[in-house]
Amino acid sequence: MSYSRKSSLPVLAALLLTGTALPAGAQQADPTFPGLVLSHGDLFTNEVGTVMGVTVANNTAATVGSVGVSCAFTARGKPAGSAGTTIYNIVAGATGQDRVNLMGPRADAATCAITSTGAPLN
């Protein structure tokens, strides 16, 4: 599944940080969003649907105003739906967190990606 990405070239230039080590167990950062590392937790299901925690580590020298995260969920290897979230104001060196809620289907796997970033408001 492909995701569209919003252009944030000024933000990307401010976020560039070289030589950053990735935390153990973290997913590889998307080269489109250098310095940001997306990780996700376990899936939980109930009668309402599927919930999964996501975190974005900001390994840059600047605050990121917003980070869009989109997840594609599957059940038994077949597409079950997609959902996303936006994590706001991740300070340099900190980690932001939220949950992605897929309403309806009970998924057993998910693939997530950072889809956009935004500059801080001030």
C-alpha cells in the first residue's frame, strides 16, 4: 500500500541530523523524514475494533510541530483497513506517543509509516 506524503521541505531541512543511532528494536527511519524514528506496540482487539500504540522519536535538534502516522492493518494476511493519527509538538530529543484506532475489523498485523510533518506554530 502506498502513502501520499505532504511536502515539508523547510521542515525537513531543519530536521536533518547526522550520526544519530537508532534505539534497539526501532524501525528504520524513512529517508524522507530524517531524524524521526517510528515504532509501534502490540495490537489489541475488542468488539469495537483494533488499537495499537505508536511512538515517534525525534532524534533531531529541533521541535517538530506535528507528525502524521498512517497504518495499514491486515487480518490473516488480507487487508482489513487503514487508520492514522497525528502526534503534536515532539521536542528535540523526546518521543511522542499516541494510539491508532481501527474501528470495526479485528486485525492481527499492521504496517505503519510517517506520512507528513509540520513546523511548530511558534
